[in-house]
Amino acid sequence: MTSQNPAADHLLPVDPQSGSPLDPRRQPGYYPGFSTLDQRAFWDAATRQTVMDRVEQVPAIRFFDGGEAATMQAICNRILPQDDRDPERRIPVLNYLDNRLYSGMSDGYRYEDMPADGDAFRLGIQAIDEISVHLHAKRFTELEMAQQEEVLETIHDAHPPAGGNIWKRMPVDRFWLLLVQDIAAAYYAHPWSWDEIGFGGPAYPRGYVRLENGKAEPWEKDEQRYEWEPPPGARSGGYRPVGGGRPHHAPPGQSGTH
Amino acid sequence: MREPIFGRFDPPRSSDHLLGPVQRLKTPMRHYRESEEVDVCIVGVGSAGGVLLQRLSRAGLRVVGIESGPFWDVERDWVSDEAGSHKLYWNDLRITAGANPITLGENNSGHGVGGGSVHWAAFAPRFHPSDFHIYELDGVGVDWPFRYDVIRPYYEMLEREMPVAGPARFPWGYPHSYPYGPHPSAGVGDVLIKGCTKLGIPVVAGGPVAILSGSYGDRQHCIYRGFCIQGCKVGAKQSTLYSHVPDAVACGAEIRDRSMAARVNLRPDGLVSGVTYFDAAGNERHQRCKLVVISGYAIETPRLLLNSASPGHEKGLANSSDTVGRYLMVQAGNVILGRFPQLIRLYKGPPAHALTEEFYETDPRRDFARGFAVQTVGPLPIAFAKQMMVAKGAWGWGLRKVMMDYNHWATLGLLGELLPWADNRVTIAEERDGHGLPVAKVTYGLKENDKKLIEFGKRKVMEIMSAAGAEEVVQEARYAHLIGGARMGDDPDTSVVDRFGCSHDIPNLFCCDGSILPTQGSANPGLTIQSLAARTANYIIAQSDRLSQGLRGLPEEPPIRHDLSPPGTYQRGIPRIPWPARQS
Ligand SMILES: Cc1cc2nc3c(=O)[nH]c(=O)nc-3n(C[C@H](O)[C@H](O)[C@H](O)COP(=O)(O)OP(=O)(O)OC[C@H]3O[C@@H](n4cnc5c(N)ncnc54)[C@H](O)[C@@H]3O)c2cc1C
Ligand code: SF4
């Protein structure tokens, strides 16, 4: 799970006070020592099987070809950077994403103006390389971290300076949502990410008893915050609306709630 | 690794069909031959289909339910895991289009016995009396062919059958009281209560939700694990799979699962003769029956009618009015997210546990008709990440950072009434599914009143969130709860089915599910869908002599049949505060 770009491995979040890089951790986040997997004996058998398979049986890359996979890996590294994680504790998001596309697992709908998900990813990779060449005369995998973020930011802002032919076949804002949500869905499906954010994980048949005031169950951990900032030069640390805040209808939410 | 004192929780080795840890399905199920002409064939055993199946079989009719998804063996099939629950949704292709295309997939219908009631959040409020005549009151939308007093006894019945837990005093709409006690509040409910109370807005907590606050028959009470939208393995949250299907099977109904209805067939005399479907092995089969009820959801019901076009019905079955697929509606479902200095841990407790309907009715001081409700929601990490992607534009390091604050955020949902429009509709797309059946295309766009309502509603919820003490408030646009597409009405020129669900065109073809709702107010539709199913079942039973002879049923309100409730539910639970009956 190492990046194609050697420089990117040194791009660590920093301590805002001293500005010095924070060493990669086994478990970033504010709940040190919290482990959902340690609780697996308390889960029901079907859930245990599903989650352990996810952790232990990482699917091979079968949808993307070698070149696509390398670019897609570099894209994943920027959409969901994991430089702050110990290399052996990085979540193989590309494999999960590839598996979804390979097995044709659909979300149950396609926007009329979008190609099928797999084609959208292939076209997107191509467009991202075209933007990279346009801006920096290099392919995406050969760019520095900040340049890679610059490329992706143009898609986030729905203002890509190249790849026009592709964007005619696929609205750029829809591709952005597809890209980010698929990668985020792969990351936040993994128990290591639950430990990072302090989510209790599977809770059947045990359930919760301390519902109010953010209290931890006896097997959960209280929060222990530390300050951190994205690596110097990173552009993804701030927040701005998808579509760059230009007059542009805001994208709808993508998940079911109520 | 620590181990539970009583050992790990593994399902029993027996081959029993398990619905939750304790409930078992009585097997073997009755089986009808295809050559046998059964009384009723129901397409889709979901929210409405499950109730219909139970009522009709209890009344002694021979009923077959054709369901495209699996007959869940809950303890073995479901998981307490967000990504692993993908299979509960309708994942077959649909095309979404229009000025404001709606997100489908996990955002709308279910797949498998229980349908959408498997993954609903189980908010179970009633519609208000005003919802049944908004054209008369406000000059918008359309009036229902009947008023609140017709559905009220069914609300009261279904609230006991599900059953619904809620506050002793529910002050909005037709004030009423819930027989089953409210749930304890959790983090997000506390936020809603605090924000509303600060602003002087009445609010209720602990319900109304179709979730057990105490054990009930062979179903366990809620354990507050927050996975309602992933299917409740506990058996606490109602789905028709738990509340109605077991009784249906015990009464001799047959469910053919993994069977996809392809079209409804006609006899030479123009009456419906049965249903053609693809079984689990992909073989084409035909079930003969005297009457068909389509309960496939607001998208699949119109799709099946349109795909059943035949000579004499070139535009699709029951579509002489060109209304099939039209007047499709959603509700405004914006999610408002607030960050708090203190921890919330929004994943605990059922996502649905507190609400206010204070803004439900038209207010002449506002520049739009109708209104909205405000409800708790509880996104698990993947859903929350997707919300942050939209609401904050987060990605990269920013996404990682805000996700590390997951436990500091609370989430509230707007639920606003959007009006019916003829050009918001389901049509047939060029694409085909695995069986070669054309898939549905859903076209949706907002109109002026809709946009104003959303703008006002979302600001109000943001105000509540801030009043509760949030230091940052963001929101995402969203739509929830598809209904319409085969709406009911008295006029055959502007509606697909009559007030009982019988198609205007063909006397032995019924539709019964969310698709027949003419409007949906600002209440979640599930209770109303299931209540209407009980009523349509009563009608079919009351008129069965005529219907089985191919005659149109008489336009008479059917008698209320408490004797057809699942055993032990009728009159169980005493409302704590009897309200003086108020004018509806
Ligand atoms: C995330 C989420 C949360 C929700 N929360 C709430 C809530 O809190 N309260 C509320 O009231 N509502 C809620 N809803 C909405 C609610 O789930 C639906 O309104 C309701 O289930 C619709 O009922 P139905 O009978 O119309 O369709 P469904 O329950 O979806 O049933 C349709 C069934 O028909 C089957 N089917 C379709 N076509 C065919 C075919 N051709 N052949 C065979 N079978 C077929 C499907 O597989 C399905 O099982 C929620 C929805 C979502 C997505
Ligand atoms: S919170 Fe309660 S109702 Fe919801 S899934 Fe958990 S046990 Fe079931």
C-alpha cells in the first residue's frame, strides 16, 4: 500500500504549535487504545464473518489494469490520504473499490447523463491525467503531492482546465461525488477507521446502555484530543463547496437517512 | 480479547427460519400449483404487500406473494454493519433524471420480504387531517378521495399491530396518545429538544416510532444500537417481515421469494388472468389468479404497469388516463449537521427518536403553502462521510479531519411537503435489467412552492441547531420517501386507482402501496401505507364475491375488521391519556 510517488510518503500532518511533522501512528485519531475488533467476540456470528472477511480477505485488483490501478492508487492517496498511518495499518481502499466495480455491485441507479460506474472511473482517470499534463506536463502519478491536489481541486471546483471531451460525456460534478463517496465508503467501512473516529462498531446483540451526553460504554474510550494540521502546502485541508461555490446548484446528498 | 460471560452469540444449528433471535417462521409454507387459480396474487411483499398478505390469508383467501428479493433468514443474512447491509436495498439499475434528479438506491426502496420496512428508520407519525384536502384548504396539490376520519381507525389499528411507541400526548394534527411508552432520549434527541425549547418550539421525544420499548410476543425490545437503517436484527423495529408475514404464513399464504414479476396478463375479456414472473433460477413462470394487487413501490408499480402494455392497453395497463407514473413525489429531506464542543455520539439509539411538527401546517405569514417537520437522524460513518463530502465540500485531509470529529456532530432532518406535479414521473428507459425487462427512469424537478418551502425549512432547522449550542452548522439538500405514480382519486381521467385501490380501467387489478398516495404531507409515509393496505384488504374481502366474478366492487366503505389483526394485537395497550375526540 505504498504510494507511487515517493515524495508523498514524507508528507505528514504537523503539530500547529511547533510546525514539526507528527510521526505516523498505528491508530490516528483521538481514541487511543480503542479497538472495535477487540470486541468481536461480542458480535453476532454473521457480522463477525462479514467484518473479519473485509479485514483479512483483501480482494485482488481485477477491474483496473496496471496503469489505471497505479493512477487510481495515487488518486486514492490524495482523496483519502493515509500518510499519518503506519504503512501496515493503511486501509486498502483501492482494492475494495476495484472489487465493487469488478463484481458489478451497483448502487441501484445511474444519472441519465452519466456512463456506467466502471466506465466513469476509466474516463475519470484519463481526464485526471489530461489535466495533469495540461497543468504540469506530467502524468498524475509523477506529480508532487500539492500538484496532485491542485489537479483534483479543479474537479472538486467543477472547473477542470482540460479533458473537455470527457467532461462532455460525464458531468464533472457528478464524477467528483462518485469518486469521493466510493473511496470514503471503502475507508469508513473498515474497523480501523471506526477506531480512529470513535465509532462503536457492530453492537448486536449487546447494544448500548449509555445513550446521552456522549458518554462512553465501559468498552469504549473517552476522547483524548491532540491538535494537528494537514501537511504544509496541502490544499485539501480547508473546506469549500463542491463546484467551487460558483452559482451552481448544490449537489444533493447521497445517502439514506430518514 | 475479552469473551462474553455466556459465550459467543451464534445462531442455533437448527434449520429453522429465524426472524430475529427468538422469532421463528412456521414452516413448511403452503405451496400452490401454478395451474391452480388462486384468489389473489400480490406483487411485492414489502410494507403494503406484507399487510395485505396477512389480512387476505387470515380471511381465508388463497394468496400468493411474488417478491423479487429474498425471504430473509434474519439471524444469518443480516449484519450489524453499514457496508454489509447494501443488499437490503433495491440495487437493480434505475435511471434518474430531471432538473433535480433524486438519489435512488439506499435512499428509497427495499428488496426482499418486508421491502422498505426492513430498512426504514420507523418514524411512524400519522398524516394530519389537513393533508387529505390541501387543494380545498390551500389551493395546491390535490384532495384525497376521502378524509382523515376514514383512515383514523386503521391508524389506531396499525399503531397496535406494529406497534408504535411514542409520547403520551401527541399534540399535532389530530391529537392522540400512544399506547406504548416512549424510548429514552439519546444524543441527537437531546439536541433537538434543547434547540426547540430555547426557541419555544414544542417537541416530542421517544417516538412516535415503530420500535418496541418493551418486549412483545416473540420480539425483543430495542437495545439502542442505532443500526435501524441496516435492518433490525433484534426484531425490535417493525418490519412487516416481523409483524405481519409470520401470521400470513401461518394462515396459509405462500411467498415466492427471489421472483421478479415481469408483467400482468390479461384474458380475452379484458380482465386480469395472472402474473408472469422469473423465478429464482431465472425461469419464466405464470401464476393464474382471480385478482392481482401490485405493491411494488412508487417506482416499480408504475414500471410493471407500463411494462405490461398489451393490445388495447398500448400505453400500459390501467393507463387510459395517462396518469401511470405521473405525480411522483418526494419529501424535502435536507440533513442539517451541527458541531458541538461536547461529545454527542450520534450513533447510539435509534436514528428516529424525536421530532416536532410545529411547522407542519400552512402559515399565512410564510410565502408558500404547506409546511414541514423536523426529525432526528443518525448517520453511521459511511453515510456521515458522504454528508460531509456534500455539506462541507470535504475531501482529502479535510475529510479525515472532520471525520475524526464524528462524535461531536449531531444531525437533524428536515421533512417537508413537496407537491404533486404531472411531469415528475416514472417512465420506461431504454436500458434493460438482467431479465431483459426495461428499467424505470425517474424524472424529478422542484417547482416554486417546493423551493421556497425547502429554503425556509432548512433555515429553521439550522436555527434550531444553533440554538442547541452548535458552533458550526452546515447542511445538504436531500429528498426522501418516493410516493405517487399510480395515484388514487374519484376521477378516472386524473387518477389510476379508485379510493379503494382498484384500477379504474380493470376491475380485478389493484395497486396498493406508496404509489397510490395523492399527496404525503410532512409525515413519513410508512404508517399511512400500511394502514391503507389494511383498508384495501378489507375492501377486497368485503367485495370478494363480486370481484371473483370479474365485477367491479361496490363503492362502499368496507367494515373495520379487528378480527383480522395479527393475534393478540387488537386492543392491546391502553393509551395513557384519552383525548377528547376532536373535529378532524
Ligand atoms: C433510509 C430510509 C429510511 C426511511 N425511513 C422511514 C421512516 O422512518 N418512516 C417512514 O414512514 N418511512 C420511511 N422510509 C420510507 C419507507 O421505507 C417507504 O415509504 C415504504 O417502505 C414504501 O412501502 P411500499 O409498500 O410502497 O414499498 P416497499 O416496502 O419498498 O415494497 C415493495 C416490494 O416490492 C418488491 N417488488 C418490486 N417490484 C417487484 C416485481 N416486479 N416483482 C416482485 N417484487 C417486486 C420489492 O422487492 C419490495 O420488497 C424510509 C426509506 C429509506 C430509504
Ligand atoms: S436501535 Fe433498536 S430498533 Fe434500531 S436497530 Fe437497534 S435494536 Fe433495532
